[in-house]
Amino acid sequence: MKITSILRIALVAFTAVAGLTAARADEGTVSLVIYKGGWIIGGSGGGGVLNFRGRRYGLSTGGIDYGLVFGGSKTILRGRVSNINSPSDVAGVYGAAGAGLAIIHGARAIVLTNQKGAVLELSGQQVGLMANADLSGLAISLR
């Protein structure tokens, strides 16, 4: 019985700490401009801005794509980032598997998570000639 009580107390304490950590998590807005190009293997790079707690932080992006990648494009994405406690939580590697097609102009929407638990929910426009069905990785860092 004593062990069960101790386990219950530990579980309640763990849940309380996890709840406090989640309660402190905040969100911000993100805008990114990403240039992408390739043939089978592609690359991307660009930058953007994180707005968080009334301040603006510069962002740099870069990444690689592997799969069916053909062409070049410019993508402008805007959205929100959630589950962050500080601007540095946005920095990290985001991975995704996806498919898309842009001939002159196309729409794009994506949800990504990094290793720190930050969640990006982005949408926007893709301009250029780009066809892809690939595994992508996007690294974001603070400038």
C-alpha cells in the first residue's frame, strides 16, 4: 500500500510540473521567404521574421530535399508557431514528407514540428515552376 501511495504522489507531482511547463508555453507569428531549386536532389534557403512577445527576431532557413524534385520556386509563408517558451525554441530542424506542384503560382500549407516541440503552422503562395514528391528537411536558426 505504501508503494502505491508513493507512486500516486509522484504521478500527481509529475503531472503538475508538466502542466505548469505547458501552461507557460507561448506562441508567436512567423513569416518566411524560401527559395527552392533542384533536380532529384534540391536545396532551399531564405529567411524571415519571428514576432514573439512584442519583439522581432530575424530567422535564416536552409534545407535539402530528396526524391522527385524538379524546378525552382519562391515560397512566401506566414503563420504561427506554438509551444515555445523563448525565441530560441523556434531554432532547429523540421522534417516533412510532402508533395506539391506550382506552375507559375500555387498554394502551399504545412505543419512542422522540431526537436524542441515547437509547432509551425504555415500557409502561403509558391511562385515558379516546381514539382516535388519528396522528403524535406528545413533548418531554422536565429540570426
